[in-house]
Amino acid sequence: MISVINISKERRKIILIIFFVFIFLIFIYKWQVSTSNSYLFLGNINNSKEDYDEALRNYKYTMVIKGSKDAVYEARIQRAKIFYDHGELENARQELLMAIDEKKSDSIVYEIMGDIYYTERNINNAIIYYNKSEQINSSKDVKIKLGKSFIAINKNEKAFDMFFHLSLDSDDSEILYYLGLLDFYNNFEYNSFFQQVEKKGSDYEFELKMIKEFLENYRDIKDERYKNILVADLYNKINQPYLAIGKINEIGGNDLSYRDAWLIMGKSNFILGNYEASFDNFQKASDIDSHNLEIAFWLKSSLGKIKNK
């Protein structure tokens, strides 16, 4: 009988210990959640104040303390955005890869990963991630990015189709502007898309002015190949180098005998940061016209960029 009582006391003691450990773990977890959320909140405040170093530290503490999974995930996304905005693409990518491990069903992580690949000019991978983002949550912004990606790999019919379907649901200036540029490929008139953009405001005032001036100066040119070269030059001037390259490729690619075509192609690649390709383009222009001072300037500039890489 005495032994039974002793066993009962031992059990009671074990139950009490387990109970206090359980209470302690709950307390620790609540502390972790509260502290983690506090650092996340501080990170967001410092991020909005553009104190990015402090924001990165706050977000790091959020992850180290490991409160709720949502807080850790959000901290990784915010760190990735900061790294991306400051050109630290590999750091951004690593944060996103860990974020994907924690939550595979959020569209934003795939969208930012697509942005990284687009910035690196790895357009095919950018399209893969934009499509993943779209499959989770259909977004106008991501569809616009997909349209731009199709332009970058010279799939202009796909791009036009993407922007046209977007225009059925939205009269966003950017959508109409890209429709205008893609329609301008085969139409030298000041088309209805540009007219709609112009009526909506001054978002593309400079670009539309350049297009109007181009039409006034070059409307009567009969040589279609040279007209295409001038269109490519216009695209560079309104910061659309992918369209410029596509237009040059339309008229012969590597078989070009036009000095200006190689010069414009070189400028396009220079804008995109493809300095080796740019140097090669300018060299081909120089082979046609070796005494041209503008070509000599661009050869020197692209070579300088290559050496400073």
C-alpha cells in the first residue's frame, strides 16, 4: 500500500514538471512571436525611412528569433526587395530561395525572382518565374512583365497578344504605350494607342514627342530596309533597346551591310550592358567606315566598359 502511494507521488511530480515545462515553452514561443513581430515592424518602419542597413538588421533579427513562419517569410521577402533594389542580385536570390522553401504558394516570391533574371538578361528564366507567379495569382503587373519579356526575346506577336488582352480590361498607359510600339513595327502612322496614351496625361510625353518628330522627318522614305534601321534608332532614343535589336534582326541580323545598322545595334547592346556584343557591333560598323569619329568614340567606350568589368 505504501509503495502505491509513493508511485502516485512520483507521477504527480513528473506531471507537474511536464506542466511547468509546457508553460515555459508556451512562454518562450509567445516571447519569440512577439519579439520577432516587433523586429519585423521596426524593419518596415526603417525600410520606409530608407534606412536600409538598419532595416536589414531588423529583418535578420526577425529570422534569427524564429517567431511565426509568416514573420520569417515576410522578413526574407523584404530583405530580398532591398537587395534587389540595390543591385545585390545574388543576395536577393538566396533570400528568395529560402523563402520558397518556407512557402511555395505565394506569387510575390516568384515575381521578384523573375525580376532578378530579367535584370540579368536571362529572359527565358524570367518568363518561367513570371508564369509561376501568374499561376498562383493572376496579376496585371506580372502580365506586363511577361509582355516585356516576350519583346526581349523577339516574340513580338506573343507580346502584342498579351498587351492586347490586357487592354480589354484596363486602359493603363503602359499597356497602351507598348501596344503602340508593337503596332508601330508595321504601321508608321501615329496610331490610336499612342493617341490614347497622349490623352491620358504626360507619362510618355518625351517618347511620344520623339515618335511624332520621327514620323514628320521620315514618313516618305521608300527604302524599307533603311526605314527599319531608322525605326531601330528611334527605339534606342526612347529607351527600348530590345525592340531596336529585334528590328535590326528583322532586316538581316549578321548579314547586314549597313554601317548604321551595326552602329545602332551596338548602341542597343551598350544600353543593355552587353559590352562585348556592343564592341563587336561597333567593330563591324568600323570595318565598313573606319574613319567615322562617332564609331571610334563608341568603340573606345565599349572597350573601356569591358576592361572595367
